[in-house]
Amino acid sequence: MGILNIAELIAPKEANLEALSGKIVAIDAYNTLYQFLSIIRQPDGTPLRDSSGRVTSHLSGLIYRTTNLMEKGIRPVFVFDGKPSELKAVVIKARSERRAEAKRKWEEAKVLAPEEAFKFAQASTRIDATIVADAKTLLTYLGVPCVQAKAEGEAQAAYMVQKGDAELVASQDYDCLLFGAPVMIRNLSAPRRKAQLEVVTFKELAEKNGITREELVDIAILIGTDFNPGIKGVGVKTALKLIKKHHRIERLIAESKIEREAIENYELVRAIFLQPEVN
């Protein structure tokens, strides 16, 4: 679910919903649906369902949270993921395997260790076509715009802010900064009692660390993204130091002992972030 390792480079500022009144917010829809599907469950981890057995946890979350945002004067736009890059196949497969294992442990825990069931249920959360379709239908009934991205939803949301069609991106993942979002907000869909709203601007991140967006992307590639595994043993501090010294991965390879094979497909990954497919 995105890049969290660059969190060490970021100094978020606290915010409140009132400060967002009147603003158009491009919301990472899949990210938000995962949150609702993970959190809104019964004590044993069972999701909410309707009389036909269909999962409705995400719909409950959307109704409550979206109407709350609208009451505060916020104008949400939900951006849905499109077709993922082939470079993401390894990550998608690994996530699917982890969810399957979590589901197995959840079923066991409900019988053998009920106190452990909820966390395994959360880890088993998945989104399918029906969940997405139901979410879009509900949002349409609420009068909330939905945007279908060509590829990564965060890339589309970032592009919307760049164009002036929205004013900030709402997501839990810092990927949107790599995709060019000038401003992002985290925890917009989280319960206020559990998580404080955080605002991050790329300008402040860049000034704090003395890097450009292109350099931030190369730092992310070194430590690993959804599209590449990164270099084993290289964390964010080392990656920052290397890129500030060499500025680009090409120069890093030419001027250090790091071999090109250790950063396979870095040009393709870089292009995904710097020239993403958008509408």
C-alpha cells in the first residue's frame, strides 16, 4: 500500500476539518475503502453484511464519513485505481498470499483464540469489483464525483491538484508526493479519536531535505517501492545521503560500487512516478 519508508524525511503539520472547508479534496478511493473494510467489523472480525450476505462495511464508512466531510464544507472527489503496472505484479501477488494466510489464521482464531481474531480479519481485507461498483453507486447517489484513473489513483489525484481541479490529495500513502502532489493530507477517513489529521507539502519536504522531486523518486527507488524491491540494506537515511551526493541513480552507479543489476528497471519505475498515465 505504498511507500512509508520516506516518512523519516517528512515533518507533517496537524490540521482540522474546519481548515479544509470550501476545498476540493481528491481522495484515494481504494486506500479509503481498505480503511473502512479493515476497521468496520464485528468483535470477531466479521464485516458488516446486508440481508443477502453482501459486505457493507465500506458503504457504512462512506455514508458516515463522506456526509461528515460535506457538512464541514469539504468537497470530496473519489479517485479509483485503474489497471496496475506489470511491475506491480510481484507486490500484488505477495499481498494476495498474505491476505489468504491471514484469512486462514482468522478462521482458526475465531475458534481457538477469539481475542486474536480481529487483527487477522483486518489483515485479510480485500477489495473486489463488487465492492468498487457498490461504492461508486453510493457516491453517485450522494452527489459525490468519482474519477476513474487510467492506472494509479494517486497519480491521477496528484495530477488533478497540479491542474487546479482539486486543492489537495487525501491518502495514507506518501506515493502521491512522488507522483507530484503539491499538498497531501493523511488520516482524513480515520476516526478523530485515533488519528490526527496531518498535512504534508512537497515544498516543505524538499526544503527540509535539500532535494528535488526527481531526487525524492530516486531515493524511493533505492529503498523500494510497489514497483521494485530496492537495494537490500539501504534505508532512507543512506538513500538520502547517496542521492544528495550523486543526485541521480545513473551517477550513483557510475561513481560507486553499486551495480546496475541491484536497481533493476529503475528507469521504468522512475517514469511511472514522473510521467504517470493520467486522464
